Amino acid sequence: MSYLPSSPDLPNIAVMLGKYPGRGILLFKLLENIKTSRSSFSRNIRELIITYTSGLNQCGLGYKTHKAVSEQLGINEKVFDQLKTDIESAQVDERLKPILRFVKKLTLTPDQINQTDAQGIYDAGWDEQALLDSVEICAVVNCVIRFVSGIGIDFEVPSKNNPVQFLSV
């Protein structure tokens, strides 16, 4: 439940946005845009990065929800357990590993990001758009998680009965 004294019974982000429509909606619109606009990454790779970032943040429900979407998009569920242990031995495309290392570092130790991290992405054959996409996905996911964690509510799990689907556009 919510940490907001005026709204202690806010059960989830969808209800919060209904009560306070100006709060947070731009974050979710940005996340929707990231997931659906032109990118160097396919939709399943974007979803993988979102899931991975959610896991790094120990956001259980976000991780679970995005993992399910990733699996629907063809990502093997074993990959996520592998990524929790070690990026280098995970069964993902070798070109994706510098992206995942970058996202991990940007999430956990952002003050330590440097040119070498970006260069690793370029050396793997990615372009500038891929670096920008990585930064944007990571930044928005981290921001959304901090938003919901900070006010003490959880994500709404998308369902057929619930038209609010911020998590799985």
C-alpha cells in the first residue's frame, strides 16, 4: 500500500495515475515509446533489457511481468537465470553482452560509466543509436521503479480484464 497519507489505500500504479493523472504518466508514455518506436534493437531485445534492468533493481513484480512478455516474444526463460549469475556465460548473442554489461553498470554504479563502456558497444558492431537506446531504456526503467518504490505502490499486472497495460505494450 501507498506511503501517501492522503491515499494509503492506493493498491497499484494504475489507481494512482487515475487519482493523480499528472504524476508519472509521462514516464510510462516514454517507456511505451521506447518499446514501440524505431530502434537498433528488436522488440524482444528491448523487452530483455527492460526485464534485466528490473531484475537488477530487485523489482519482483516488474521482473516477473516483463520476463513473461520476453518469453512470449521468444526469449528462453533460462537466459534470465543465466544473466543473474553471469553475463559472460549467458546464452545470448555475443553482440548483446556489452549492452547488458553497460546497462548493469549504469543501473548499479552509474558514476563509474566511462568511454570504455560505450566503446565496448561500438566494438561489438552496434551504432550510436544502440548506445542511446540502451541508455534510454535503462534510465526510464530505473526511474519508473524508483517512482513506484518511492511512493510505496506496485505495478498493475496487465490482464484481459484490465485495459491499463503500461508494462507490456
